[in-house]
Amino acid sequence: MDHLQTQGISLPRLGLGTFRMQGDVCRAAVESALALGYRHIDTAEMYANEDAIGRAIASFPLPRNDLHLTTKVWHKNLAPDAIRRAFDTSLNKLRVEFVDLYLVHWPSRSMNLPAVFETMVKLKEDGLTRAIGVANFTMSLLKTTVEEIKAPIACNQIEYHVMLSQSKVKSYLDNKGIPLVAYSPLLQGCAESNATLIEIGKKHNATVAQVALKWLLDQPGVAVIPKASRTESQKANLDALKVDLDDDDRRAIGALPKDKRLVNPGFAPAWD
């Protein structure tokens, strides 16, 4: 498994997303992923599954330093005291002494960005998170965070897949040496019937999902966190690493429409 080096942490490029997985289903999924060799688990306060993930981690014989664990603070909890309370709650549910990466899950129109990162940096300085970062940040928010506040962010986690262009944000992140972590990399199943991806898959004896994942993983500075609750799907996602896309494949994928944004809640920022 390749890793991305960022702000003092080593981030496995293929992880397990856990949105909409809860309870025993989530616990079993994480245990299965760890047994298969996954070492990057992504969760969030809002997912309401940190306790299940904590139980799975506690039951698996793996040194803590061999596991990368990301969680996130919800946009309604971005006041400094609220961040600290949310973080403490997450840490207790996950049953760990630290997390590897703590993210602002979504920006808030009412947040005081310097105060947010002052609090996040303090968590890092106290050894409670090894790194901090953001999710769903636009170009303008990234510029403020990186260039004005000079926050040491380790990634921007955003929706990114074969049918959504993130070229402007990715170019900025690349220039700053900041990884992009792609969520919804499989378009929540929406790509399965795409003729172009089906043909590329047949050419390589691969599934559409494997083609979509490998297109992302072939890009420098990108990590992916596909959600998969079944062992078979988790293994298939790992096997995407073996797919060898060629220039013709990449041209064909590049020609697909790139305007299919699947995650756009009412509190989302104005995408730029």
C-alpha cells in the first residue's frame, strides 16, 4: 500500500469510508477491513459510528501506530469550546489516546476561522491528534486557511470521482503539497452503468468500481476512501491497485462529463 507523507503523518492512499454504516454492521465492516490489510479508517462525529469503530479497533490485535484513524468535527461545533468537547467525545468513543487526523468536516458561514485553527493546532500540540485538516473547503477557504492563517493542514477531503472535476482545487493543493482525499470515489454506485467505464473494465478484466478507483489512485497526491461494508467489496477495492490503466483509458475517462456533484447539502459553501 502506497502512503502520502503530509504534516508528519503517513496516510495510506486507500482507506475505508464508513458514512451511513452504524452499529454491528459498522463494527463487522471495520474488523473485516483490518483483517484484509486496510490501515486507514475514516469516520466522523456526524456518522454516529465512532463507538462501533472503537469496539472494532479494540478487538483487533494491531499496534496503534500501525493504524491511521481520521475523524471530523461537525460544522455546528466550530466554536473553540465546542470543538474541544466534540473532540473529547470522539476520542472516548473511539477508545484511543489520539487520532491521526482531525478534520473540520464542513465549513460554517458563522465560523471564526482563525479561532477554529487555533483550537485545532492546540489539539495537535497536546498530542491528541497527530495532524489536522479540512474537508469540503473551497479554493477561497483554502487560500485563507493556508496563506493567511497559515494553518498546517494535512489534507482537504472532498467529493472527487470520474464525473466531477476538481481541477482548480487539486492544482492548488498540488502546488502547496497538500493531499486530496477523495470521498464518494465510486459515485455512490452511479457509475455502474456507464458504458465507457464498463468497456475499460472489460479490457482489464476489472469492475467499473476498480476502474474508477484506479483512475484516482493513478493521480499523485490523491487518497481514496470508498465505503464498503461487505468483505467481498473491500477486497475488490484493494484489488483496484492491480489494475493498469493506459493513456487511452485515461483519455476516455477524461472525456466523461465532469459536473456530477452528488453531495451538496443546504449548508454547503458556494463551490468555486
